[in-house]
Amino acid sequence: MRNKMLRTHLVTWILLMEGSDAHGSVARLQEFVNEGTQVIIFVKSSDGDLIYYLPSIDTHGITRFRKKGRWDSTKDLKEILSSEPQETYNLSGRHLKLAVKEILLAVQLSKPSPLDGSVQLVSGFDVQIFNIVSSALNFSYKAFLPRDNVWGDLLPDGNVTGIIGMVARREAAIGLSALSISETRESVVDFAFPYSSGRYLLMSRFPKEKNRALAILSPFTPQIWAFVTSIVLLMGPVVYSVSYLLNKLVAADVKIDFQWFQFNIFRSIVNQGSCINEDSLQVRLVLLSWFFFCFINAALYSGMLTAGLAVPAYETPIDSLEDLPRAVKEGFTVGTLGGSNYESFFKTATGGLFKQTWELFNHKDRSKSFVASIPAGVQRAMVLMLWLFTLDEAQKNGTVFPPGSGPSAVVLHLGQGSKKVG
């Protein structure tokens, strides 16, 4: 059971023993059964009756099998499994070591004691639940912070960090914090049933309103402006060439001025009308198509300009992981909770968007990309918002800051995974 990780609160093992030394084997088995293994032992006596033993944990955390009586074959086995749940899960006043890490709203801690480094659970949603559990299971505890002050995970080199490591190495009997279940964590520790969950969040600066100094150009993209400019410059030579060729074919002695055609083409695009006087059907068809294009262009431009001025335009927001590469190019720094499951998601990714995001973190200076707690990250983002607001106001007043002054902008990836006691 131990080697194959077959211990779970969902499975109860039933062991049948018989022979002259069966009762002695029950006592020796106590040395090998770790806490958490649920097992019932039936010993067949010489008269053919079955005597059953149930495990209990003494105050020192050692498993003891206690003789409970004889099993009547008419009694349902389920009655034995659920006959004494309070006694089975009573820790008899044991004193446990608790690994804990502070988390916003869930676990609030006191400062570490200068004597032994222990901390007190002050308040929080998880703290209240844990105190109810300790009272129901009849145990006391003393809480300690992990030395590396992280939630922890199984590293590629086999080391286990943080709270997860303390529990995996049996330095602590239980861990308390907002812990997310992952495949690597489950390979070294057991988790209790989840009782709360949350979503991942992206936190970034609110998009600034765009500068309206060049609002007159905003209705069209640079590509559209290049197209309109090109077509205006091209239509003058086209109309002139058609008119010139027609006059050559009919041998008409009419003076044609290229600048006159080009000027009237420009007048049409700015809704000033056209003074071109041509009787030929071919030239009139070319001009008709041009006037139709000018009409549509003017209607689109005026409508989009009115809409753009009526509704404030903002910078492109950062709404998802896909936006982070653009944000980094604009000077932002991507960040997350250091030593958390969020960091592990990106760090262990072998491809796709998570791996691309991991490459955007500042790995040369971890302090810029990995914060110790959610409040620290929120505080950093708030400081950045205040600095950017001050910078904007200073620029409006003509104040110039030297290059490199002030903090770097940060996009902070926050969130609360499932809260669990494990």
C-alpha cells in the first residue's frame, strides 16, 4: 500500500489473518501502517469466530490496533465501518505541527515569535474552518512558516518547496493556505476535499484615453489614407489621358490643361464640385465613377469622425494572456505570485500560450516579476497607477522627467485557486 500509493480516505482495506501467531502479527503490523491508512483486521480464532481490530492514533501519532469484539456474520460489514466515526477520527488531544502561509482574506497571521519562530492564526475564512476541524477532531497545533516562504511544488530536480515540502517531508502534519491542486503536488501530498474556488484574474493599468490632437485622421487607418491619396493622384492623369486621346482621334483642336484636370479631381474629393466640361461619353463615365467614389468616401469619413469624437477612444486594454506580448513591447513587466501554483503553470508548460508567457517574465531580476503576496502585488500596481497619473499631469503642465525615473509599469497576474487544507 505504501509503495504503490494506495492509501486514500475513500478506500478501507480488510485484512484476514489466521494461525497461532495471528495476534502477534497484528501488533507487529502497527509499525508499518502509517497514519491515514484505513484498515480493518479480522483474526480467525481457534473456535472459528472472527475477532476484528480497528486502528486508532495515540497522542504521539502512532497507529495502534484495538480489539473491538467478535464479528457476527449476521451483522452487515458496513456497520463496523461506520460504528464509531467519532472515535475513529478522534486525535485524542494530539499536538500537531502546522505549515501555514498568509493569504489575503483567508489566512491572517501574527508576526513570528522570536523564541521558536511560530506564528499565531489571527483571522480569516480558512482559519475559522481549520479551528472548527481541530475542535471536531480533538487536536491542538502550533503553526510555522516555510523557510522559503512559498506555497511550494515538486521541482524537476526532486526537491519539494514551501508548505508542500514541509508536509511531504513530514516536517509538518498538515498545511493550511489557499492551495490549488496540481498533478505535481498530488504526487507528494494528499489534499482534503475542496471547499472554495476562484478564478484567475489579470490586473493591469486602466487604459488611458487616446490623444485627440490627430483625431481628424482617426476615421481611416494609415492604409486607407495611403489608398485615398494614391487614387486622388492617379485620377487626374487618367481623366487627362482619356480626354487627350479622344481629342486626338477626332482631330479636335482643343487645348487640354493637365493641371486643370488634376485640380478639379482634388476639388471633388473635398466636396467642392467639379468644373470639368467634357461632352464625350467616355470622359463623363470616368467622372461619374469618380464622383460616386467621392460621395461614399465623404459619407464614411464624416460619419466615423462624428462617432469618434462623440465617444472617448481608449488605448487597447490588456484583457487576456494574448495581450501580454504587446504589453511587454510597450514597457510593461509581466508578474505573478512567486512560488505559487500560478508560477508552476507557466514554468512547466512545454508549449503554447503558457510557455510563451513564461518567456515574458523577468528572470534576471525575479523581484520585478514575482511578488511574495497578493497585497504586495496590488500595492505595486497602485503605486504604478499613481506614478503614471502624476506623469500624465506633469506632461500636461510641461514638466519633463529624466529617463529612467519612476517605477516600471507592471501587469500583475493574480487569482485565487481552490482553497484546500492538505
